[in-house]
Amino acid sequence: MQAAFYERHGPASEVFTVGEQPTPEPGPGEVRVRLRCSGVNPSDWKTRKGGGNRRMFAPLIIPHSDGAGDIDAVGPGVPAGRIGERAWIWNGQWKRASGTAAQYIALPAAQAVPMPAGLDYAEGACLGIPALTAIQAVRMAQVGPGMRVLVAGGAGGVGHYAIQMAKARGATVFTTVSSEAKAAHACAAGADHVIDYRREDVADRIKVLGDGQGVDAVIEVDLRTNVALYPGVLKPHGVVVVYGSSSDGTELSSLWLMQNSIAIRFFMIYDISQADRAAGLAELDALLRADQLLHTVGLRLPLAEVSRAHDVVEQGSVMGGVVLDIA
């Protein structure tokens, strides 16, 4: 099969090769998916570069956790009726050497999720990390009708889905962006109030837009940068759900947090509990089948341009998902 792979850490243009690799066979409890699209996420380029003390845990790595395609073979214990099923992939390369940047992937059957008829392969390839992170964050914040929620970075992949999911649960959504184009993108997702943090004081704008009140919850993309905002935006007994941070080490106003009974909850979407995964998948599937989610594919490239795709995601120059088409 054709695959994109690397055998050492480094710049994309220096370490990527696109060439032949063995076609996998599904083992017990597994399916094989003939991939049509592979989604590229920030974690993919960070892993490729060896950031965060990541190491090469295998001699050769085919990257990417997200993808979509057709199940073409099943292993022992998996119903043959799944052959021919359209599926999207989650955790394709989590703790595994072979991800979705290839014509085929074999993985546990539960990680190949049936796709609704209205979802195309490129959209399906954008779900795994962004959409599941968003639904887990919304669930951990216990978003419900009447709540006020601040989604930090509403034009990002996770933020764009989180806005829609919070709205679907009946919340009023505030979000932050850094440009007019990103503001329009967040508005398209259904945000009630969009704040340009480069031109406006976020806390002041939330007070004005929210009739002097703060928010009940924050869904946080960058704890390190935004933590100083919390005393100005959060109501007492509020919650912050953190799925990202630009760097390690964050100064928290512990006395203010304690006096206001603020909860801060962290998670990493690759490694949530089985119960959380099942609940998130069920809620996401219901939203997909009801056609309640807007998907944004920002750039599609052929597999041969995997280096460019990684660079584009690292630069953050495209709104929406970056997807590789696999011929």
C-alpha cells in the first residue's frame, strides 16, 4: 500500500517519505479500513518533531489519528456485515506505529465508527480529535439550558464544534477570536457573542454583553495564556474545562479560585474513560444523524503533499480541517 511515513524526528520536508509499506491484515476484534481521507491535527506535527519529550517509539511511523473510509475486511470476532460500511476513525495512531496517512489501516472495530449517509469522507476525517474533544469538554462542563459558556478560540477546530454543541444543549455562547474572518467563522457556528481579544477587553465585553454577569463555564484551549482572565469572567461556582495549553507551567490565583469555589478540570481526549468515550460517541452520533453540525474542511491535499499539510497546520494559516485525499 502507499503510505506517508517517517523514521526520525525533524522538519516535515526532511523526514517524510511517501512510498510502499505492507498492507495490514485485521487481527481478532479488528477491522481494516480502506482509507479515503486522513485528517491532520496539531498533535501530528508536534509528535513528528519530537516536541514535549516525545520519542520514536517505533522504527517507522505512519502518522495521523483521524481518517475516514470503507471497511473492506474484518478479523475474527467481528461480524462480516461490517464489510462495506463507511466509517470514521478515532485514535488511529494513539500508541500505535501505523496511523491513517495510508491507503489502509487495521485497528479495533470500535475505533471505526459508522458514518451517517450525509457525511462525506473529508468531513469524517475531521471528527476524531476535534469533535470528540469538543463533546467531552461540553460534557465535563455539564452545559445545559440557560447556562452561559465562554469557548476560547471559537474559530479553531475544537472551538468551532464546541460552540455548536453548547448551543445544541441550550446554552448562550460567548467566544474569543483574533480577526474579522475568524469572527465570521465563529458566528457561522452559532456563537451568540464574538469578542476579538486583540482589539477588545474580554472581561469588559462579557460584562457588557452579559448584563453585568459572568459565565458559568469556560472551555479552554490555552490555559497558560488565558488563566488571568478567569477572575473577570467567571461566576462563583464556575468551571473551567481545559483541553490545551501553549506551554507548561501556569500561575493560578489559588485564593480567588478557592473563595469562589471554581473547579478546573483537565483531560486529554486520547485517554478518556471507556464510559466517557461511549457517552461522547453517542451524543456526537445523534448530532451527526440529525444533521446539526456544521463541518469546515479548510484545505484538501493529496497524500504526496503530507509535508505541506503538516506545515500548514503548524502555521495555523487555514481555518477548518486540513485533509489528505488518499487515491
